[in-house]
Amino acid sequence: QEVNMAKRGVIIVAGGSGSRMQSALPKQFLMLGGMPVVARTINTFSEALPGAEIVVVLPKEHIALWENLRARFDVARHRIVAGGKERFHSVKSGLAALSEGVRTIAVHDAVRPLASKKLIIRLVLATEKHDAVIPVVAPADSYRSVEGDDSKIIDRSTLRMVQTPQLFRAEALRKAYEQEYSESFTDDASVVEAAGYKVALEEGERENFKITTPLDITLARAIITAEGEM
């Protein structure tokens, strides 16, 4: 499918410290398929959306490390900006770095390096009809809700796991980020929803998981090896 290439913007948020990974290196810099996780993420967006403006938001203390690291790999063109205290402030910082001419904006977790180009293009196309589009997958597990010592089963058919990239019409996202920060903002869709916009759901991908633990990086490496063999 051809995507109309009218100015796309991409904000890749790389905020993790690596604490759950039990690794000295933040998880966005761990090696995956011969390059750092964040490099793989950047390149996927660059290939899916040629000519898109890509901004990578990093904690201030990781910028020098990434500049040093990226020089050693073949990474698509991108700008680097320092993030803020919460994800909200980091995305806001990324927004400010995109040019005014950008028409649609994708916001993506750096540590979801297995999102496919097909998924990215599908979500971009959906923004032609919607202000906000997010990928979701139905849970495979059963869930229980816990209150004190009691727990009860939840009807999982009503649940969806939310992923990124979350795609927005630029004016909706910019307007939403003029709001004051609230603790109820868990992702970009919740910020946009609080500003009065409707969020549309698109089918996500099971492989598009977030790398947060040592098991996740092992799984991601196994998937990439299997893809290479196919």
C-alpha cells in the first residue's frame, strides 16, 4: 500500500534506565540483531516512512552515550532531544523538535523494536479517517481483579493490551499537549482523549512487545534469528 508522504513526524521515546533489566546499560542500548535496540527502531520507521522527521527523546544523562554509540552503526537520520520528568514531558519535548509542517505524528516506545513496517503504514493510513489511532491486541491470558484479600475473574473479551506506535493528526496531538500534566496520563492516547478527541483502535501485533526484562531481550533475539532463517 502506498502512503501519501505528506510530512510525517516520528517521536521515539527512550526513557528507560535498565533497572528491571539488571543491566548496567539502559535497555534501549542493548544489542539486538547486530545493532542497539533504539537503532533498529529508528531504522524501521525510516524505511516505513521515507522522508519522515524522526526525533529521539533520551534522558539527558544518556545523550552523550547514544551519540558515541550511533556513530558506530548505520542509523537513519534523526534528531536527539532531552526528555523530561515523566513520559508526558518527554513527548512534549519531542513535539517541540518537530517542524510545524508535520501533518501526522507517530509516538513510539524505543524498546518496541519489533513493530513491523506493515503495522506502521496501516496506522498512518488510518489517520486519514481518525484524529488518533492506537494498536491493540486481545489478551491471551485470563485476568483477575484483586481488592484486598478478594479477587474476581474479569471478562477478558472486554480487555485490550495497548501498544505503540500511537498515531495522531498533528493538530490534535499538539493541542492535547497544551494541557497541564496529570497522573491519569498513562500514554499519549490518554492525553489526547482528555483533550476531547476520540481514539480509534487498530489490530496490533503480538511480536510488538516492550523489552523490559532479560527474558524479553532473549525472545526478541530469538524472533530476529528465526526471521533471518526464514
